[in-house]
Amino acid sequence: MNWDWNAVVDFLPHFRDGLIVTLQALALGSVVSFALGLVWALLVRTPTRWVSWPVGVFTEFVRNTPLLVQLFFLFYVLPEWGLTFSALTTGVFAIGLHYSTYTMQVYRAGIEAVPAGQWEAATALNLPLRRTWTVVILPQAVRRVVPALGNYVISMLKDTPILMVITVPEMLGEARLYAQETFRFTEPLTVIGVAFIVISYLASVLLRTLERRLVR
Amino acid sequence: MTSGLWELVLRGVWVTVQLLVFGGLLATAVSFAVGIARVDRRWIVRFLAGVYTEVFRGTSALIMIFWVYFVLPLAFGWQLVPMWAAVLALGLTYGAYGAEIVRGALNSVDPAQREGGIALSFSPWQRMRLILLPQAVPEMIPPFANLLVELLKGTALVSIMGMGDLAFSGSLVRLALQESVEIYTYILLIYFVIAFLLTRAMRALERRLKAGVGRAPAKAGGARARVPETAGAGGGA
């Protein structure tokens, strides 16, 4: 086993570039998944079977198929349909879409956990449906599910290396590039592996604090 | 698509199924070993098992795969056959998630059951094998079913290392046909069907195991089966 600290130092600027891209993809992907997940959760609850059923099937399909293949699908198929996006945009959309099918279930659980009395009170006060959702149900539901959503942000972090395959220069992409230039695999791969452990551990500590703050 | 290309896809399906079966077996073994170690009486065993889960759940599966493929041969001189390298990386990673499921299910067994075992002077190993596991295992099945689907999705990652699984055969067909909609739709559908069959099989297994516990003389067993499952909730962290 030969470990070269110089290679680690050499790799650090690349590591920083990759870290920034990873965090960017993570932040944007989270936003997309939170927003889309809420849309799915609301659509599945619509009374008409013509909306709720296709949405249910679609999300089930996306949840049960590999993100990697979905990524290839979007990366190669969208240009064929005349829609060209940057690799990062495609990646963020793919990862956001994939995880929205998970956050959707989290939202659904949160909505179902709102006591029935809240619905009845909203009806008794003659609140229109829109206001019932925006000021009564969702604020209570979302507050409850923040920790569960946070768990999916951590899972998403661990899926960002997949974006490498569509040429997004995130951490693993940078490590591979560096390894191909210098033929040193051990150092860059170990550095980013440790970085992932540290980031996800810190994130889970942060999340536990947040959980204590929000859920009482 | 020509029949030759379909044959390529079928060979990919076979590799994916192999990865799923072997990876699933290794992950199950790791889950039970580490999960049981996490409720051990000695703190050092609990601590080491905890470190294992934190480390393997902390990294991404893809980085594990890269590590096993590139660092193990260079650093330690172990060159594994691609299939076993992939199974090792997947099994160790998903086993760490499974360990949390096992730990959660073991903790959710009524403490009185364990105390009853002590009162009847069962040895710790007998308590685990005869009292705790038979009640905990049916509770583990639903989260394990989810984990298996995650593992199936994880097997696609090995195509990045050039292993000829389903996702890889998809890329080959795309290159051959210069057209992506059709082949990727088929590939996604095949993955979906495999996941669907897995979920169905696990549901049948759960019914059988729960019926087994329900028939047991202990009356409380059936009532506790409906306690909401909390073991899988912390999947991400």
C-alpha cells in the first residue's frame, strides 16, 4: 500500500471544484424534489380517478426504476425531442424527479397525520378549499415532515456521484479525471469517500437538532 | 429491434438477476451479523458495529464500487472478478442499511419476551434464536422489501464499470441503433417488472411469516404485529 500525501494536496483544488458542483446539484435537486413531491401528493389526492391514477402509476414507475437509467433516458432522449439543456440541469432535474416520488409519500403521510378536526373546523368556518390547504393543512403537515425530508436530502447527496456519467464535474467526476491524468486512484477516491462520510454525518447531526426543534 | 439485440438485453437481465441474488444474500448476511452485534451486551461489539454502519451508510454506493474496483487491486493487490467485486461493494453497502432494519426490529420486540427468556434460563444465543428473531423477522420484511428494490436499482451502477448488466446492454443497443427512446423505455420497463415481482414475492413471504407467529402459543404475538413499523423510517440518515 503506497499512500502519497503530495497527491492528496495536488488533488485538493479539484476536490474543491467538485464539492461546489456536488453541493449545487444537491441544493437544486432538493428544491425540485420538494416542489414536485408536493405537486404529486396533491394530485394523487384529487377525487377524479383520471388524474390520481396516472400520477400514482407514473410515480410508482419512477420510484422503482434505477436513477442511472432515468438519467440516460433524459440525457439522450430530450435532445432528440429538440430540448437541449446543460448536463447539470438535466442531472438536477433527473435527481429531483426521482426523489420527488419519495418526498411525495412523506408529504402524504404528513397530510394524513393532520387531525380530522382541523378539516372539520375549516369546513365549519366556511373556508374555501384553497385557503383550507394553504393556511390550515399544509403548514401543519409540512412542519411535521421536515425531518423525513431531510433524510432524503442525505440520500440524494449519496446519489449525486451518479451525475458523473452525464459528464457533470462533481466530486467523483473530478476524482476520476484526476486519476486518469496521474494514474493515482487511491488518494482521490479515498479523499472523496471520507468527504462523503463527513458531510453526511454532519448533515445527520444537523437534522437531529432540527428535529428536536420542530417536532414536539 | 432485431433478435440479436434482444438476446443482448436478455443476457443483461441475467447478469442483473445474478447481481441481485448474490448481492441480496451478502447484504442479508451482513445485516443480521451487524444488526445483532448492535444489540450485543459488550459495548465494544456495539461500537464496532455502529462504526461499520455509519461508514458504509455514509458513503455512496457508487464510490464504494469505484473503491473496490480501483483501490483494492492497487493498494492491497486483491484483484477480484468483476462480478464478485460488484457483489462485495453492493452487499456491504446495502447490508449496512439492512443492519439498521434488523436492529430496529429486534428493539421493537416486547422487553417482557426477553425477560421471560432470562427467567426460563435460556442462554443469550437461545434467546436470540428461539424468542427474539422469530418475532422480529416478520416485522423486518416490509423494510427489507424496500431495501431489495433499492438494491435492484443499485445494481445498475455496475454498468459504469463496464459490467454487462441490463443498463449496460441498454447503452450498447443505443449505440447500435443510434436511437434512445425505444431501448431506454424497454430497459426501464424491465427494471419495473423485476421490482414489481420482488415486491409481490416479499408480500407473500410476509403473510406466511406473520401467520407463523400468529399460530404460536404466545397470545400477544398477533396483536403486536400491527404496531406501526418504525425501523425503516430513518433510512437516509
